[in-house]
Amino acid sequence: MRLSKENVRLEIEAKLKGKVACDASLHNAFLLIHSEKLDIHWPMAAGSTDGVPANPMQPYHAASVGKTFTAVILSRLVEEGQASFEDPIAKYLPAELLKDLHLFKGRDYTPDIQLKHLVSNTSGIADYFEDKPEQGKAMLDEILENPTRFWTPQETIDWSKKHLKPRFAPGKKVHYSDTGYNLLGLIIERITSKPYHEVLHDYIFTPLKMDHSYLSQFSKPAMKSEYPVAHLYIDKLKINVEDYRSFSSFYSGGQTVSTLEDQLRFMKALKGNQILQKETLDTMHQWNKMWMGMDYGYGLMRMRFLPFTKKYIGWGHLGASGSFMLYMPNLDVHVIGSFNQTTYRSKGMNYLFFNVLRKVAKCVQS
């Protein structure tokens, strides 16, 4: 039975506002539901930023959603013949940075690492953000305790080499690695002879008219928003990332500020083969199991919200802040947004399934 689309929209929006109002850990949330098949475009926002009511046009930190931008840039360079996914990373990076990068069980696997291993998180390289060192402070603690420190991508890689150990030989498993994506940013700079943030604008933001998107602390948007950038919350700690120079460490692994509409432009162009050829996107869709219900391709995640059915499978990317940029092919629905709260990385996906996707599915004739 098909339900009224307007009733579904009102129910989803009321639930979102109610969730933010009743959960003390949530301060703002953004959601866009778009489907050309269903003829719906529902931008929503709840909460506030420093007393300013949240607005669907408001920019927010997309976190690791930015990894998809990095992967698409690399894939474009492959299409242009400037690189190959099978290229060893040693072709592009200095020996000093590569030294002791991947020492595993008495063997140096660094020469075996290829570009495809970095972009698919199968290199085995540790993750400076999530992995915990055996001794000393975790990277996040250093970021929060020293907010004025500016981290270069090279320094995050050196920190990873000093404090963490690789997980496995290249190509054997999947281990999510921000370290690997910062390496990709440096490789993109080496190939293009431009800073990563300039390439990001040249290849993605400018041609797609993503006018409110930029790399925090490195670039500016083409058009300044009339709304403040939404604050990011790390559990109970409110973070204005612009004031934390130490968040420069996320670089090409997820430091993009964007909006709902900008990310929709990107996803429509990506799935419509407007920025990459179909064959290249198919390559990015080579999935390897990462966690239960989640697989990883080339800078893309595949979410399987419900076992034993293809109805609720989506691809795109998630971020540690509860951000998401997903396309559900079997529903022909885009869902984009963020809870701007690190405690909602997994809780946000549960909310998305039960309070958004299942309700939108009711608009489709069963």
C-alpha cells in the first residue's frame, strides 16, 4: 500500500526534530532525502548552532565522507593516464617518508604497497586516528590537548610509523586507515604538482558547482554561506574545528566542509558517470568485507542495512561524526546528512534505517 509522500515527509521531519530535542548529546542534525523516481526532495534540519536555528543550507563537517572525494580524484588521474591503480606508492613518495612504513613480522612490505591498496584500505597500514598506541597518548588526545598545533600530512604518517604497527601484509584484509588516505593526498600532489586542496576544487568542487564546499583550514568556499558552520561534538566536547588548528591532521582523509545540496550534486554526478566513466566506477565498487554489514571498495562503503534483502543496500561513505552520503539503488533514494556527534557513528545508521529508509520505502508500491 502506497502512503502519502507528504505524510511520510512530515513524520520523518518530526522524528528528527524530536530526536535532537530529547537527546542531550545531539545539538544539530541535517538530513536530505532525494529520489527522482519518487519525485521527492526533502531537505531537513533540527537543533541549532550557538543559538542560530539549524538550516538545511547550513555547512557542516563531512568528516570521512571526504575520502570519497580523494578516491574520485585518484580515479580521474588513472583515467587520464597519469597513474595506475597497480602503481607502487614508492613511485610517488620520497624514500624518507617510506622508510619503515610497513614493517610486519620481520619483513618490509613497503615496496609491495600499490595505489589500489591505499584507496581500498587493504594496505595493512595502521590508522593514526582510530588505532591506539601501546604506549603514550592516542592521536585524538594530542589533537584535543594541543589545539594550536598544525599537523602536516607527513607528520601524521611519521607519528603513525613511530607509535603504531601495521596489521597485515598488503592486500590480505581490510583495515580502515586515515594514514593511508593522507598518503594518497601526498601522491595526488606529486602527480598534479598542486596542493591537494587546489586539486579538490579543480577536479570536483568547481566543475560540479559545489560552491559551499571547501577543505577546512586549507581553502575557502566559492560562496560564503549566510549560516555558520555547524559545530562538531566529540561526545560531550563541543568543537569549532576552525579554531582547532590540530584538526589539520585529517587533510585528504576527511576535512571537507560541505552542505546537503553540494553532496547531492556530487553523488548524482558520480552515479550518473559525469565525473568518472562507468568502468572506473565499477572498479571502485570492488567490495571487500570490512565489518559486519559493511564492505569497502575504492573510497566507497557499501552498507547492508538488513540481511537477506537487496532492498536496503546503499553505497557511498560514512564519517566518524555521524555523517553519511549514501545512494540506495534499489529504492533509487539518496540519503545525505550528519548528526555532528561522534557517539552517533553507529547509532546514526540505526536511526537512519528505522526512522528514514523504512518510512521512505513505504512510498514505493509493494
